Amino acid sequence: MPAGANLSVTDQRRAARHPVDHHVIAEHHVRGDVPMHISNISAHGFMVDDAPDLTRGDRLMIRLPIIGLIEAYVIWTRDTRAGLQFERIIRVDDFAQLIDNLHTNPRLRRP
């Protein structure tokens, strides 16, 4: 069986991204717990800005408010940033609640 990410959805980098300031501890299958900072998120994935050691295809588990535990795969890396795609698309109503929960900064809230 081939190794690597077997994604259930296509790469959706054009999906609407929402700026967030959210710290998580991701579970990496080799390195264990890895602290990360999510700087933007969409219903298809998210970007972290402090992931210098991730490589394309890495699989991580993260826990998000509303969503709970969800798996994500590294799609791209550049310098210390990385883009990850969720293993499944988040439902629209759950995603709206997630965004409201993550936008603790009034400047990031929708008008």
C-alpha cells in the first residue's frame, strides 16, 4: 500500500480564508505533540505560521472548538509556514460557529 496522504477532498486553496489567532497542540504520528499557531482557516484547511519541521504529506491530529478532533495533511510548506488540508470538509453551520468561537479579537469579527 502506498504511503502518504490519501485525501478525500481536492486542494481548495481558493476557499474563503478567515484570519484567526489560535494556538493548538497537534499530534504528529512521529514527533508526538507539536505546538502550532493557526493564522487562517477555511472549511477545507488552515495555515500555520510556525512549522519549520513539517513536510508535505505529514499527517496531524488537532482539536478545534465546535469541531473536536480532526485529522489534517500538510499540502505545502514555505519557510516556517505550512498549509494543511482537513481529511474531511467541515459542515457550513459548524464552520460558522467555529469562526465565531475563534474570533476573540474584535477586529477579526465579521460586521
